[in-house]
Amino acid sequence: MALYAKAADILEKVESKQGAVKTLVFESKFQNIKQLFALVCETQKYSSVLQELIESTKLLKQTKVKMTQAKVLVYDLLIGQGIKCGGPWKVMMTKHRARLEAALARMKIKQKVTKNRDLLPSSVQQAEGVLLPRYVRVNTLKTTVDDAVDYFKRDGFSYLGEANRLDDLDLKAKSFVRDLHLSDLLVFAPKTEFHEHFLYKAGHIILQDKASCLPAFLLNPPANSHVIDACAAPGNKTSHLAAIMKNKGRLFAFDLDAKRLSTMSTLLLRAGVRCHQLAHQDFLKVDPSDPQYKDVEYVLLDPSCSGSGMVCLGTDASPPDPEREQRRLGNLAAFQLRCLNHALGFPRLQRLVYSTCSVHTEENEKVVAAGLQQNPGFRLVHLLPVWPERGLQPLSQCLRASTTKTLTHGFFVALLERHSDAVSRAPPSLEECSRDIFAIFFFNLQFFLKIYILNNAPAKKRKRKKKRAPPMQ
């Protein structure tokens, strides 16, 4: 049962964006890492198929297990190598096996396929063959890029220098380069393993996809600035911001999920981040007029999204119902726009990066366009002219990323900047308001007192001088 319990726990974290599969598996300290990793990845790949089977057979109502637990169990029962545990879970799955097998058979007949793998859409089947480079961000809070390069060279890796073009990232085993766009990023051959490496365990390197490094890099807040990471967990972008700020200034990080925040706290501690202030809070409920945020000039906004750009998360099985998918994207886009409008309301904000790991226009260009229309004091900044993939017209100032054109996960980034002629003055503080109100009250009081005194004071007797007659001539 331990295998399925741990796999279900990791799957739940992955689905709620608390981390990458490989990182969570290695941090679990499970005895058989390879077995756990394979089960989570394969269950995730067939996630939509499994969910449809579970819902059509009403398995959750009859077994009282969570959806993620049901997914890993049903996967191994019907698609994997069979249930590997004893006890109540095996008894439960054996009891419902016939109904689940019948539901799977009906699904194959409906889609006119004979193999389980053929239930996956063509895009997912193609994604199975995608091998992205291993990107390693050097944590400059603890080391330098040159020192990290020297360490890897002593560790048996061959350093090929700085990449000049995308083709240079097609690397063989035990070789690496410095990225052509991001100076603190090293690139290794696909599947190069670092979870047990000393530099990773010591927090000197962060395993982070290149596209995910773009938001903090492009926001580029200087040291001693005040910055907000609006939807911060699991914390890789937060640690990147802290490194760019040289751990100087104030970095406010919010997340609504307590478990995600706890994981993030551990990650930031390992990375040596000290300038942060974590808050278990819904960003939409943060008051922009709160005095502690009066100097915030930079915001990184990476809200919840469909995750459709992630190579592993994009491997959901059966194509979703078009109407249901459109409603889901509409709800996500509405939430993202609320977050964007709220973030643009901070009085001294100068620059904001909006990013998603989505490929859908609804969550990307359309959200940014609506945000700009509703906040005319901001404009788009043209990002990295040499970047090979741009935002869809007319928002070509933005960046897109993909497995084919940039050798990364699917991603979207936009940078909004306040107009120079639209600099916002921070609203007066409570103390300033009180002082101004008192001054006005005191002035009015003096004025009315003078009027009262003039109207009610006793009249003074005036001595009249007798007019003398002019002398006679």
C-alpha cells in the first residue's frame, strides 16, 4: 500500500502545481525511486482516461477513496502490471475489476481503437518522444557561474563554452554549455540526473526549465527594491528573484495553499533566501493601499493556469469535451484577469511580468489585451528581440516558448510597464489624512470664531467732534 499511497500523494501535488514529478519523487525518500517515478508518470499520462473510467463507474462513491488514489490503483489494475499490494485496497479493486474492465472496453469501442495507448491523442503520443535538455540554474546567492562550471568540469563533465544558437543545445551525455539567452543557466544533455548531486542538495543549483526562468529574468528587480511574487509556490521563481535582488530589499510572496507554502519555505531555506516574507493568503485579498506595500514597484504574476504547456502535464489522455474545456478556460481566464487587474492596482507599481505555462490564447494574449484595455496607464514592453517565438499578433511584444522552437516547455510571458506620463502617486496614509483633516478643521474654526466675535462684541461709543464754524472774516 505504501507505493500507491505515496504515488497518489505526489500526483495530487503535481496536479495542484506544487512541484515537478521528478523532484517530488526524489524528495519522497521512497525505497524504490524508479518504481514510484514510473507509476506516477504513467498514471499522469492516462489521467483523463482514468478519470472518465472512475466517474462512469461511480468508483469514488462506492469506495470512499480520493481521486488520485483511485487513479493510481485503476492504472495499475487495467493498464499497468497489476495491483502489487495486499490488504483492503487489493480486495476493493478486485471487487470492482469487472465493472472497470467493461467500462474500458466500451471506451475503446467508442473511440474505435484496440490498444490502451491508442486512447491517447496524437499530440500526447508525439510528446512521449520529446526529450528536452536538462536546464540547471546556478543559484548566485550561494555560488558563481564560473565556480559551478569548474565544479562540473572536475566532476567529469565536458564544458563546451557559451552556446551561440539553439542547435548548440543538442548535447551528448556528460557535456554542457552556458545558455545563449540566460547567463546564469547551464544546459546539459536530456535525462542528466542531478537530484543526488552535491550542488543540488546544497542549494547551489536549481533544476528549473529555461522557460520558467524567463519571468524573474525579464522583471529584473534591482537590489533594495520591493517586489511581490503574487502566486509564489513552489518557489523556484521566488528564489530566482531573490538572487537577482542579491538578497537585498523586500520580497513579498503569497500563496493560498498551506502545504505548498510549507514546501516553498524549505526550498527557500536551502537556496539561502533571506529577503522574503511568506504569507498564507489569497493574493486577491491583499490590500494594495496597505502601508507595507507602499514601495512595491515590481510584481511577478504567475497565476493558476491549465498547465497545457507542460510536456508531462500536457499528456492527459482522451481529448476533453470541447464545451467543457471552453468553460474551464473561460473560468481560468476570468480568474487570471482579476489577478492582473488587482496587481496593476498597486499605487507605485512600475513593472509587472505576467506568465503562464499554457499554450491557450484565452489565458495569454487575451488576458493581457483585456488588462491593458482596463488599465490604460500601462503598456507592453518588447521583450528579447532575438527570441525565436513571439506572442500572437498583435501582441508580438510578448514571448512564447515551445518544445519545437525553444526546446522548453510551453510558456507565455508579457511585461507591462507604467507610462512615464502616468506615474501614480501613492494614496495618502491614514496619518497624512488625519493631519490634513485637522488642519482644515482648525482653519475653519478660526474663521468662524472671528465672525462670531465681530457679530457679538458690544459696540464701542464713538466720540463725536463738534464741528466748528469757520472763522469770520
